[in-house]
Amino acid sequence: MTSTTPQDAGAPQDRRERRRSATRERLLTAALELFAAQGYAATTYEHIAERADVGRQTAFNHFRRKEDFVTAWVRGRHEQLDRQDEADASTAGKTAVEALADELRALAELNERDYALAKELHDGGVLHTAFGHGTTTPPAIGSAVTRGQRRGEIRRDLDAAALADMIFDGYVTALSRWLRSDGAFPLAEALLARLTVLATGFTTPAGRNATA
């Protein structure tokens, strides 16, 4: 009798998981392309399933709500930042502020690349909803802050999570203004300007010592 090894037993499950992941990615790509091309509100599950060449129920099984496509898109961006942060953590010489600046530049580039999609989702109010459904401050931002505190580059008396939230909130606000203005100003410059003010403070020595 031929015994079944753990590798043999796991192979079918691995193949199913790969197929499931590939189908999910195909559905997400189809949905995002349609949102950008014909609008979020005008896109139905039938449209998405047809473009991805799957059944409507399959699309529904992977994404229970249409908003879930947008949430997955935002989370994918955050995962890119996580990968970048892992590389930064292993790179000697890059300060925490430099790492944060690179992460903000990366976010700006992603929005510039997918401008039509970001604009459609923002104007329809869906992007704001996605930020509130599990797509909170990217872990990469918190990791960079924590490293900075550990190295003595960032004040240790500050709460790392709260500081990371402040940085991300600045990004969300700048992104919204950029999209509302139809990209009238360089997004990366606006993000870096906010980071600089946050990192250095906005009062002069005289202002800090002044009394009411």
C-alpha cells in the first residue's frame, strides 16, 4: 500500500487555494477596471463576473459587498507599503522620517497611477467608506515610527500608534483635497510638507516659550 505523505495530502489544498486566490485577483482587477471606466454606481456584480469570466455567485462568494472590492484595493496598497517597510528595516542609514517620506511618496505614486479610479471612488464617497472598514493606518507607518523611537530619532514619550494615525490622517486629508481639486497640486509635495511640519513642529523657540 502506498502511504500518503504530508506533501501529497497538502498538494490538492494548495492547488485549490492558488485557484481561489487567482479567481479573487481576477475579480478584483475586473471590478477596479470597470469602476474606473464606467463608474462605481453603474457597475453591477453581473458586469464584474462577466469581465472576470466567472459566474455571478462566484463573484459574490469572494466579495460579499461591492464595497469590499474597494476595501481590498486599499488593503493591497497597504501591503505594498509593508513590503517596502521590511526592506527599509534591513537598510542601515535610512532614518525613520526618511522611511516615512518614502512610504508617502509611494502612496502618492499609486494614486497618480490610478487617478481615474481614485477620483471616481472619492467623488462617489466610496473611498471614505473603505478607509472606515478595516483599512486603518497601514502597519508600515507604525513600524517606521516604532523604529524611530527605538533608535532615539523620535520622542519616546509619544504614543507610537497615535503618531502613526496622525501621519496617516494627514495623508487621507491631503488625498481628499487633491482629488477634489482634480489633481491641481503635486500630491507628493503636499504629503512631504505635512510630514516635515509634524516632524519638526510649527512653533519657533520664541513661540514655545511665550506665555499667554
